[in-house]
Amino acid sequence: MPLKLFEAVPEDADRIAAIHLAAFDSNPLLHAQFPTPASLASLRHILVQDTLYNIENAQAGAKAVLVIRDTHSDNQIISFAKWDLPGASQGLPIDVTWHEDVNQDFLTRYQEFAEAAKQRVIGNKKCFCMTFLGTDPNHQGRGAASLLIQWGIERAEENKVPIYLDSTLDAAPLYRRHGFVALDGLALAIPNDEKGQPIFYQELSMLRSFVPEDVLEGMDRWDSSLNISSLRMDYDAGIKPQHVIEAIYERIEAYKEIQPSVWINLQPIGEVMKCANLLHQRWPDPNKRPPLWGIPFSVKDSINVAGVPTTIGCPALAFTPTESALVLQQCIDAGALFIGKVNMEQLATGMTGCCSPYGTLHSTFSKLHIVGGSSSGSAVSVSEGLVSFSLGSDTTGSIRVPALYNGVVGFKPTKGTVSANGVYPACQHQDCVSFLATTTEDAEAIWDVCKGFDKSDPFARQLKFLDTAPQINTMSFRFGTPPGEALDACSLKYRERFDNVIGALKTVQSSKMVDLDWAPFSAGNELLYSRSFVLERLTILPDGWFEANKQLLHPVIRKVFDNALSRNSSAVDLFRDLHKQAEYKRAVEEILTFSHSVSTGSGVLTVMVVPTAPFHPTIEEAEQNPLSINEQLGSFTHFANVLDLVAIAIPCGTYEVYDEFGGRKKELPFGITILAGCGYDRQLLMLAKELEDMLRDL
């Protein structure tokens, strides 16, 4: 074998320093710390001195400097590794005077971040620590690095102490192949002159353990379901949140090949790894973990995250908040792991998902068909198993429609019962923070964490009967549907599928189909976009902004606002519409009811069952006639918040269509929405959980 491992000698120090600089030449942090040729030259001198010190101390058993020589090329050194042995002192052992061009702030911050990560992973325990590994770029891929790693593995295993190292993201796969597991990380913002915005330098803090109780067979990797209940079982079995985060970021990277514009702002993996590791320190007792411990989630980019830009799908209005939305903080406090902010329809206006400057997404079932909006990225991130759940908002159907088109569950609670504090509004009187998840059980778990009265939200409501929902042992339900003339809006496929669902619901022993008056629902639908209520959308813009900057908006969104203004609605029109809303709400209160027997613990819930949307348009169809398509998609969604209802969109199997582009048949998802009266959230979730499995199998 031409490659041989040797202990370094003083004469090797200059070559080791040269390899160090060559191997790390593409590292952005190196050039942030040492931005000029003069500063790099000074670094080389310091590396030589440090290497000489380590070689001298190798004889004392505190350090090890190893090199790989190519015996077929005059014993040329092609790779090196520096090790701190158990008990060795940390940090630079030599007196250093940095060149004036060196950015010492980045040096200090990196050292602080790296030391903090190591402390979180290994503390003060004895370990082998590989401080540097570098290979001449002209000799990479020959196995030199593996020889150097294996040297440490053999000695650490013999001494029964772990190995710790910090890895760049590019090098992490190599270490994983040698049994290392990422347990923490760091993310350091550094300048990016090309784009004018900072980029993140990231590292993973990795450990290889040889203590039996620290090593669980087959538990160093994870690639399974992100369903919350499934993930909880995996954690109980020994999987760590760090394993899940690694797998998620691999999925995210792979999915960029299919849809590159899912994420508007993805958290650095190093930062998420840090948060994942801190979960163990914050809640060391597995029996006392909070309900969302280790559960990864995304948020619609209208929800504030401190220090992360909120774009609302509109770069011209983007800002960076200093505080996070309460609903996001509630999830963090319950142990959830924030992964990033996802794409959305601009200003949360529209339900096609085709109006974002960050790119148009498509359904996860078909590249030709719309994703649905406005919570488009939220639906994709859940449907593709990139996160367990997503926080979004639903004003006109913006959670329910994307849930339909991507085969997931969309839960819209009673308006005002989840805080909208820190959520950029679309239409404040009708906005509702809502959730996308893989199952109704998951949606309920998230809702349980987030619901409650927030006095800092002026639109929050304190509904006592929501907080004190009765104990229900058994529940039957009465359900109605829209009349035939309303269902005529549906495509043939959707009408067939809906009739099939209704037929199945009739067979449920606890169900009874009844005639419910559709008139107030239909009338409520008209109030949102066809009357004066749509003008409230203009109040989200700064005074005078629309007139001066309308050209910065997506053409479709601009037209929505222009059309609203062109009606010249008066204050009288608005008050008349408010009176109508009150009338329709009162009528629906008498229709969607709940009755409960305290003595038997039984309840009867009356609900309205509708197709979530009337059809599934292609992206091409939506782009050709955007306003008409958007109006049609709201046929069964626009009234929900106007009438103060709670709603859940549930998948109901699939149906076949012919893909002319691909020349074959494909399956698209179908689903229904079940709506209940104001405050009957728990009852609706209970019903949905009973029906969900049956409906999915249709």
C-alpha cells in the first residue's frame, strides 16, 4: 500500500502548514478571519509554530501529530491530523501576535461557539479530540483521511473514551461512515460580499462513543415517519432529535432538486443541532418531556421569528422582527424545533400558490397542478416529510385548500382562539392562525399547545366553553351538505368523489344525514371578496404605500387590490355588510349545534360537510385566469371565518387523471372539510379522529 501513517517530526511542520491552508482554501470562515494575503502569510507562520509545539508535546503524551506519506512519491506528506489526547490542555499553547489585517472578532466568536458546542456535547469528560484533519486537494479520495481517523478510533476504543470533533458540513458524511454521530453544531454569520448579505458558516459537533450504554445498536441513523406519535415512539426507543435533524436536512437538500423554492429562510443546520442538543439539558428526564419535544416544524413567512426576516412573500415589505410571534414561542417552549420559514402567496392573498416572487410551487402529487395557497410552502413541507407540522394562517381557505392538494390535514380553529400576535395580517377581522399536519391527532396536539386567550392580541377572544369543553364518552353526529346547485361548481371527478364520501358517512353507525339550510353559508361566502370586506386587506399596507409602490407587487395581487378600490365602497356599504354578517352568523349558530348529556357523557354534534374545493386546476389554468380560478376555489371555504366556524380539511383518498405531459395516469388527492359551530373545536377534532382512517381509505 503506497500510503503509510507516521508520527510527524519537526521537519514536517512547514509542509503541514501548507496542506492546512490548501485544504481549507475554500472555507469561507478562513477568509473572513484572514482576509488579506498578508494575514494568511502570518497564519502560516503561526501554524508552523503551533505544529512544532504539538510535535514536541507528543513525546509527553498530551498531543499527537500524524501524517500520511505517499511512499510511491518520495514519501511526500499528503495528509495530516492533529489530536488532543485525553487530559490535554486546549487552545493555542504559543504566544500569538496577530497581523493587523486579521479579523480577531471572527476568531474569538468562532472559538467561543466551538468551545460552547463541545461543552454541551462532552463537558469536561476525558476524550480524544481531533482538532484538525487536512488533505492536499490533489490527493483527496485516496483514503488518507480514513487512515488518520482510524488511528484515533483504535486508541479511543482501547481506552474506552469517546472521540470528539468539529466537522464542516462537507466532511460530515466521511465521519458518519466511521461511526460518528452529530449531536450539536454551530452557525456563525459571516459577510458575503457578492450578495451583500451574510451567509452562515456551519459545523457539526460529532461524537464516536465506545461505552456500551452510550451505543444503541442501529440507533445512529434515522429515516422514518415524522408523524408526531411515531416520532415520540422513536425517541422512546433511543433515537435522538439530532438523528432526526440530520435526516431532515438530507431530505430538504434532496427535495431542492424537485422544488427549489419551498424555503424562503432555512435555519442553518448547526443552529438547529444546537437547539436539539439543548433539549436534553433542558428536559433531562424523559418522563417529563413537553408535548412537542424534538418535533420539527416550519412556519409560513408571515409569522415573526426573532432575528429572521419576515417577507410576507413581498420583498419590498420585508422586515426583521426583534420578537417572535407568540404562537411560535409556544411551540418552542413545548420542545419543538424550528426548521425554517416557507414560501407563501404574496401578502397571503389568494389560494392558488401561483403568486409568489420566490417561485411557484406545485402539488406534491403533480408537477402540473397547483399547490394551493396561501400557505403553499407549509403544505409541501409537511406533505414531503420535511417537517412534522407547519404553522400558517387561514383567512379564506389558505390552510384548507393547500391541505387538500397535498394530501395532509388542515385544521382551522375558532377565530381568535390562537394568538395572532406577531403574525403579519391579511384581513384582521377574518384571519385565523391555523395548522397543517399529517394526522388529526397531530393537529390536535399542536392546537393544545397553542390555543388560549392572549390579551396582547386585540382580536383574541376568551371563549369559556372552549376551555371547559365537556367530557364526552361517546359522540354521534348529524351532518348536512350543500344542495345540488351549489355542488354543480364541482368538476365531474370531484362530484363523484364527494358523493362517494357522503355514501360512506351514511354507513357510520353514529351518523345521521339531515337537511341543513345552505342559504346563510352561501350568503356569507359572498361577503368576503364580492363586498366591502375585501378592503380590509389594504389596511395591512403603510399609509400611501399602495399608490406609490403598487408596481412592486405581483400583478395578480395588484389587480385584487385595484379591483377592491374600484368598487368605491362607502362606510355605509361596510356597515350594511357587517349587519348581514351578524344576521348570517346568528342563523348558522342555530344550524351547527352541539348538545351534551352530563349524565351519560354523550354528545351530538351537527356539522356541515363540503368538498374542500370544487376542482384541482393546473398551474397553467390558474395563471391564465387567476382571479376567476381563485374565486371558484373559495366556493366552500370563504364563509368559514365570516361565520365564525371551526373547520378541518381531511384527505379522502385519491382519483386518477391522465397526465398528458408524462403520457401516463397519475393520482391526485381528494378531500373534504367538516365545519362546526364557534367554539366546538374539541368536538370537531374528536369526530375527525373517528372518521379519518375510514376517509383516507376511500
